[in-house]
Amino acid sequence: QVQLVESGGGVVQPGGSLRLSCRATGSIFSINSMGWYRQAPGKERELVAVITSGGNTHYADSVKGRFTISRDNAKNTVDLQMNSLKPEDTAVYYCTYGSSEYRWDDYWGPGTQVAVSS
């Protein structure tokens, strides 16, 4: 079992920045993937970004150039730096963990709210 806890959500004005963090504890595989999903009100959950333990990354087109995912393998943490935030980035953001380079959503955190509003 793996437990995930997110932090760093909040309210920010359009154009602002936020940094989300997530820590994984429990039975962590040395090769794994961690990611971030989000779900806006009335919309389906969508993948935002993924990073493997080897450092390979993938981003949704909607956040490319604005969001950066990073991780610390020694601490089992993953961060999401979000810049140039837009109102459409408003959502609950979920941290995920997967037990290989090709799986990143075996476990989910409880989520953290991000609101972009003036």
C-alpha cells in the first residue's frame, strides 16, 4: 500500500503561481511513476503531468510551458510548479503513484483545491 498526501493548494489571481507538493509513504518501488491529475467542477478528471523515477516527463497540452513537474526520489516527493495560472486551471488536484514507468495511477491522494480567480 502507498499513501499520498498533497499540500500547497489555495487561491491565486490569474497570472499568478502556486506550487503543489506530494509525499508518498508505504511500499514504494524503486522504479515508479508519480503524477498529477485534476478535476474541475462538472468536468471529467484529466491527467496534468507525469514523471517517472528516471526523470521522464509528460504534460497535458493545456499546461505545457506553464507547469513543471519535478521529484525527489530520495524523499519520495513530487512537486508541480504552476505558473501563469488561468481561471480554467481551477480544479481539485490529485497526486498519484504507480508501480512502474508505465503506470502512474495505482494510488491517489485525497486532493488539494486550486482556485484561480480575481
